[in-house]
Amino acid sequence: MRIARLAFAYLASRPLLTALNASMLALGVATIAFLLLVTHQAEERLTRDAKPVDLVIGAKGSPVQLILSTVFHADIPTGNIGVEEARAAVANPMVASATPVALGDSFRGHRIVGTDASFLDLYGAKLARGALFADEMQAVIGSEVARRHGLAVGATITGSHGLAQAGPAHDEHPYVVSGLLAPTGTVIDRLVVTSVESVWHVHEHHPAARPEITALLVRYSTPLAAAMLPRSINATTAMQAASPAYESARLLDLIGVGVDTLQWFAIVLMASAALSLFIALTSALQERRYDLALLRTLGASPASLAALTLAEGVTLLVTGVILGLALGHGAAHALGLRLAGAGSWPITGLTWAPGEAVLAVAVLAIGALTCLVPAIQAYFSDPASLLAKR
Amino acid sequence: MLEIRGLRHDYAGRTVLSVPAWEVAHGDACLVLGPSGSGKTTLLNVIAGLATPTAGSVRVAGEEVTRLPPAQRDAFRARRIGLVLQTLHLIGVVSVRENLRLAQRLAGRQVDDARIDEVLAGLGIAKLAGARAGEISVGEAQRVAVARAVVNRPSLILADEPTSALDDANCAKALALLLEHAAACGATLLVATHDNRIRERFARRLEL
């Protein structure tokens, strides 16, 4: 029988204590792994979706809300702005492109974005099938929208007023799907894209319907623009200019406070697990001192006894870490499925966050250090004095 | 087979064991007698290389155990010495067979299940091979301890108080087992005890 098998036999002989120690460790690892996965994917998505847009010009209000609604398509807009006023504000050589965005309706939870062809260029979106909207009431749909609702070119879709599924349907103004977009891994995968004119056409009966848009998505032609353009728009117009990079960093900072709190909670949980592991190994060593003496009489070296104690601790540690990672990934995946059902953030447990390797190594290293004290005690245990006392 | 010269062991400033000279021939069965605290277990520990004496030498099968480095002493003990302890019998969380396999592995040998089966059958406990060692009776554990001591065909078997916890009937059985199986594998047997019931069974005795 090898040392590892004997260590396993000792663990199996105390199933409840073993399960308790492994579970405590697993819960700590799972919490941190879950947070790493979710925050990493959220950061990645925010960065990816915000990257193509340098500045958003929209109605006054919360800049975070403006960015969330027009770039991440995750909130209601701050209001509308006049097309002419917006165009005038960006008639500037520092602006490389200005893409209009008109929001207001949705299709089964997916935003319908009134815009022009440059919107597709922002996200590097290409047509997989069909053609771009050429006439009013034509739309191209993101790959995720097509996949989830089984839509093909030529299909007819009807938008609902508002950005939730519960709004009144615009049955009298159906869209015809003119094209399907190839997957990009960005927010456009979950959008229905049409012309600004189509959005205006749907809302012609609406009292507020005027040649207005929700925002302009601006790309700079020079980095200098970042210092001048937002300040100029905010100071001289009735509109606001907000930077997606800055606002998403602010948003991540806000989320980060909660994440930090949860991470501390997980660290306390893991510290408790390490302490519990230490107590379990030390008390097991005390209970098993005659077994260790017996092993020495059979020819086991002091190093073998230390290895046995270490193997027991490391088996628990590895079990806890594997279980924890599995739980963390399972929880992230379950959250992803839940959010996908709501047509929102695509989070998956089937990927690795960069910090997870560090997490696993750190937990194993700290745990192994915890096991080292009982292992050293085992190494220096004196079978002769123990046998002489009996 | 066993030669002791000028052996002395001090503990906490006092001499707990002193054996000026003693020799045991190959295949002999000897008794080490003495009251509790007379140094019987210490003597066995020194012979087994589990304790280092303050002075003197112990030679087992031509090897001076007391001069061997610790790692070689452990290996020598595993290969050449079988130990039977009073209450420290078995690793309870694994099977009887695994206990014997453990002894084989620690002696640096390949696991030899045929040898294990042969020894267990010889002791009348073949059916216990798969039983968890912590769940067998005291009498059965005593036999398993003997099986483990002889499974590697040692040159020397050291038994520490093998009968003191047993009633008369079981005492006689345990002793018979030890004598019979030591003889069967051609080993020298050294039994340390304060149990006067068995002194007549041994022609050679060392009084401490």
C-alpha cells in the first residue's frame, strides 16, 4: 500500500470531517472563482462594447445611464436630441465619424436600433446572409437574435413599444428581415438594426415623434479631441457628451466595491477552512500517533510519516480546490443561462478567468504551508519513547 | 545472530538499560524478563534501531545496527526484523491484507499476495484477509500481528509483551503461534515480558 492510498484511507475513515473540511475550502474557492469569472467577463464585455465608441452625445441626464442605454443597450435612454443640433455639434475636423442611434422599441427583449451602415462598421459586423436594410421597415438582425428566435432572411418581426417585452406591439408596422449578421462577440449580436427612418416611421402617430434621435456615437480623428470636444459640447449645447471608457471604468469601480466585499468574505471563509484543516490534521496526528509509531517499526522513514500527513492535507486541499472551481464555474454558468433567458449579459462557466490559476496555486500553497506544521511534527515523532511508555 | 556489547542507555540523567554482553544464536528463542520500567522495551527498541543507545553496540545478522545511519537502519529493520507489539497491532483503517502489503512495501519488496495468503492460512485466519483491521477481535488481531511480523521472512522477531494482556488460554495460544511461526521461517525470537506464565517455555533468558 502506498502512502497516498493510506492517506486516502485515513480521510475515508472520517467521512464527515473530511467532507466538512473539503466543503469549507470549496465554498471559499467557489465564491472567489465565481467572482473572478463574472467580473472578468463583465469587464471584457464592457471594454469590448465600449472600445469602438470614443464619445456619446445624447440628452442631458446621468452620463452612466446614457452610456448604458446607447452603448451597452442595458438601460433606458436619458431622452432624445434633435438631429440637426447633434450634427452641428460634431461638424468638427476632430470627429472621424458620428453614428446616429434611435432607440425606443424592442423585439422580444432585443433592442431595435435605428441607425445607418456605419453602426455595423463600429463593431466590425459583416452580413452572413441577405442584405443591409435598403428601404424603410427592413432590418438586419444580430446572430444571437437569429439563433434564439430561429429567424431567417425574409422573416417578419414586430417590435414592441419600449425596451421591455411588455410594451404595446406595433403590429401595423412589421419589419422584414433583410439580412443576418455574422457573430462578432459584441453587443450587436443581440440587437435588431434598422434605419433611423424606420424608427421614425413606426412612431409617426406618436405625439412626441419628431426628427429626433437618442444619441450620436462619435469616433475621434485625433486623441486631442478627448480633451476638447466633450467639454465644448457640455458647455455650449443643451446636450451632454459622455465617454464610454470613462463611464464604464466608473461603473466597474462601483461594482468593484461589492465584489471586494464578497472577496473578503470568501477569503475569511478560506482562512477558516485553513484553520479547520490545521486543527483536523493536528488532532488526527494525535489520534494516530501509535499508527505512526507502528509504521516506523515497520521500516517507514520519518520523511514517509511527514509525507503521509502532507498527503492527507494535500488530498483535502486538491479536492477542495477542484470542487470549488467546479462549483464556481457551475454557478457562473447557471447565472449565464439565467441572464441569457432574459436576453441580457452573456456569462459562461465554460471559460477560465485569468486569476483562477493564481487562486488555485495560492490556495494550494497556503494550504500546504498549513499542513507543514503537522507534517514536521510527524517527522520528529519518536516511536521509541511512545513504545516505551506503553 | 544477535550480539550485544557494553550496551547502556541513559534517559533523563539515569541509566535505564545496561547489558554488558549477550549473544543469541540463529534460530534461538529467548526471553527478556524484568519488571515494568526495567528497560525491556528500550532494549527491543535499541535492537530494532528505533532508539540509539548511549554506549555499546548491537549486531544483528552481522550488521552493527547501532552504527547504521538512520535511513539504512529503517531499511534494515523493515527487511530483517519483525516486530510484535503488545497493543500496537494494526493500521485499523485498512484491511488485514493491506496491513501485510504495507509491511512488504516498506521492506522494499514487491507485493506478494501468495505469500500473504500462505501466512494467513498458516495462522488460520485466511478468511480475514479482506476484513477491515479495526473491526476484528483482539485474538484475531494478535494473529494478524504475528502474520505481519513473519510475512517478510525476517531473521529476527522481537515481541514486546505479546501475552500480558491475554488470559491463560489465549496466552498459551499466542505464544505457541509465535514460537511455531518463528521456527517456520527460521527466525530468532526475542520475547520481552514481565509475564511469568511463559518463562518456562524458554530455555534462554535475559533478566533485566
